[in-house]
Amino acid sequence: MAKAQKSFVCQNCGNTTTRWAGKCDACGEWNTIIEEAPRENLPKGVSGGKGGRKIEFVDLKGASAPPPRRSTTIAELDRVCGGGLVAGSVILVGGDPGIGKSTLLLQATGLLAANSVCVYVTGEEAVDQVRLRAQRLGLGDAKVALASATNVRDIVASLEAGAAPDVVVIDSIQTMFSDSTDSAPGTVTQVRTCAHELVRVAKKRGFTLFLVGHVTKEGTLAGPRVLEHMVDTVLYFEGERGHQFRILRAVKNRFGATDEIGVFEMTDAGLKEVLNPSALFLAERRGNVSGSCVFAGLEGSRPVLVEIQALVAPTSPGQARRAVVGWDSARLGMIVAVLEARCGLAFGSTDIYLNVAGGLRIQEPAADLAVAAALVSALTGNPVPAGAVVFGEIGLSGEVRAVSQRDLRLKEAAKLGFQQAWIPRPPRTDKAPRASETKSGFAIKDIGHVQDVVSQFTAAKEKRS
Ligand code: TYD
Ligand code: MG
């Protein structure tokens, strides 16, 4: 029989070639081509022929109880995971190097070890290093089974032998290697193969598996998001290295809501939970400064108040800079364009800097109105009234649109001592309180058009002069 032809398949676009290449001719991606097994080499049990077995179909209705959860005792971590860890599930924890992934998972396993069997496999550090860190975190006596290993075959064999553990941490997936493929450790193929083998044993033995993954400089986990579809939950650990705040964000969760966040503070004794993030994000705010506006945002199910800061500085025409930290720069461009086209403001020969204080990254369009208020305040030099929170989405014609969870946002603002809110005018059918109505000293200002915000500042200026 003729030798089966090898085939090489691009993992990005699916193009098949007969020779390996570093770059795919079809889509232009690098390092995405891998060899795929010819037909004859298909593993046993995978049929290449006709005549499959009939599968059983069932009704959607059925008695399936929600999965039991194991609490890590770190409430912020539990919430992001959807209320605790699910047995047999796989959680990928991604983030920049040095952000605190190992610290978080060492703390979690250290605490879980009180009544669960925990395994921590590190491929990055020596056993002594991890021990020292555990001591520093006050977890020196925790009963965590620790190993420094990188060979997935050994790790899988150890996890399959004896009693099944409850929680296993692999730190990190990029350092692991499997001898069932020839590629070098850290390559897409290796990462995928190792993860696949580890996920299989987690499902088989029913333990919760944490995989740590470093984010590549393009911002994706180990190449073209190879792991995200393989796991049940994807958590990103974010934050500015210079700030002590760290945010754990769920971007995918088969067992809970996404966009939940957990807020932590990096201290000398490891990560500490932050139970009231709004108070923390507003702690260093100074009142009565132009260009600063408090946004009542929502992260998952939780309201979070943050300060948005804008700075508008003159520049020579044609050289205007727009720099944004913590928000979408395209969205800033849109808000500036709306303010110019619909309200007649001129930002043309100015540099604009926008910053979300505290290192939080906002993704909601609800921040539009707060950004507009900060910009107009910076441009006119009039501060947003202290004690005011702002939220609302801005459309291209300058109209301000309602956003979700209005009451939850207002409640959080009232709890933190704010006395007024500039928010979208509720739809006519809504029975929510109107501008004239005030509830327990809280004044609500209806904003129908972004011009209403601009006139708050220009009116203040006229009154002053
Ligand atoms: P680490 O968990 O090693 O990051 P990652 O695994 O994501 O690469 O965190 C390392 C950083 O955290 C390091 O810069 C020091 C800091 N750190 C503290 O500030 N306090 C602590 O108690 C610990 C353990 C680490
Ligand atoms: Mg680490």
C-alpha cells in the first residue's frame, strides 16, 4: 500500500497543505500550521467508515439538579466562578506575568486544603520558592500536595493513581510539555495537547482544574485563543502593575454569569479581598476639580462607582493627541465628535487625556455621559458638582439613552453619600421618579440630550462672570 500522504492544516483558517511552513499562505498567520494524522493512523475507536451507532435523544425537560459548589472561602473568587467551584470543571486563569495569578491560586488552595484534597503543580518555580511564598502568606502549614514538574505524562499518571484530589492547579500551562507531540514547550500545539490531556483527566476523576496561562503580548492566551473553547470558565486577572488593585474578571463561564468581577488588593501578605470597591476607587478623589466625574457603573451584578478624569490641553493644530487609560479610545473619539457636531464645542486644537482612576477598565457604554461631563468640565474649567454621579449612553445624534439597572446604580451612589444624579430621562411608560421628585434628599436630574449636560457647565460660567 502506498504510504499515506502527510497533511498539514492551518489551525487558524483550516487551509490544508502537504508541507509544513512557518506562515500560512492562505491567511498569513504565523505558527498556526500543524501536522494532522492521516486516515490510517486514526486512533482506535474513531471510525473512518460508514454505519455509526444510533444515539439517544432526550427531552429538554428533565430532573437535573444544579451542580454542587465548593467554596474557596475567598468570596470574590467564588462569585467570579459563579458561586464556588464545580467538580470536574476546568478554569483557565489568564493574566500578565507578575500580576498575581500564582499568589491567588496558592492562597485559594491553601485555604481549600482545610477540608479538600488540593494539588499544586508548578512548572515555573522551585518547590522551595513556593514554600517560602506560602510561609509569607501565612499558609505554611496548609496541607497542599506540592510538586515541581513539567511532564504532562507524569502529572496525569500521578493524578490518576490513588484517591482523586478535589482541586488541582497547574502553574502554568505554557511550561508544560507532552511527549505525544514533537513541538517545543510553549507552542500552540504543545499548549493545546497538554491542556487536552489534563482536561480529560479532570473530567474523568471529577476534580476542579485550574490552568494558569500567561497572556501573550497580543493580549491572547497562548496564541489564537486555543484554550478558551476547551475549558468551562475563563478568568482574566487584570490590573496596572503599579497599582495595588487587581481585578479578576470572568469572560466565559459555563456555570455562571460572565462579566462578574472580583476586586483584590495586593499587599505584603498576599491578595486581600476588597468588599467595597466603590469606596476604594473613590478614596483618593479630590472634590471641586474640573475634569473629574463620578460614574455609577455596573460590573456583572455589582454596582461600582469610579472616577473618570479628563484633561484638555491646548496643542498646535493638526497634532492633537487622544490618550485613554481604562476605556475604549474609539468610543472617546465618538463622544468628542458628538460634542463638537451636536453641541458646537471645539476640541480641534486640544490634546485630550482620559483616565479611569484606580486601574479599572470600563467596558459599558453607560459611561458615555460621565465621559462627556468630564470632558465638558475640563474644557470649561467648571467642576462637576461634588456629590453628583453620572451615567447614560450617548447616541450619535446626541440623544441620551437609558441604561440597565438604574435603581441599583442609584442605590450604591446614595449609600456612598452622593446627593444627586444626572441620568437618562426614563421612557414615558416608566413610573420611575421624575426630576422634580426627590427621594430622601437625592436629587435626580433628567438628561434627554447631551446638550443638557453642556448647559450645566456653560450656565455655571455665565452665572460666575
Ligand atoms: P505572582 O503571583 O508570582 O504573579 P504571576 O503568577 O501572575 O506571574 O505575583 C508576583 C507579584 O506579586 C510580585 O511582583 C510580588 C507581588 N507579591 C506581593 O506584593 N505580595 C505578596 O505577598 C506576594 C506573594 C507577591
Ligand atoms: Mg506565576
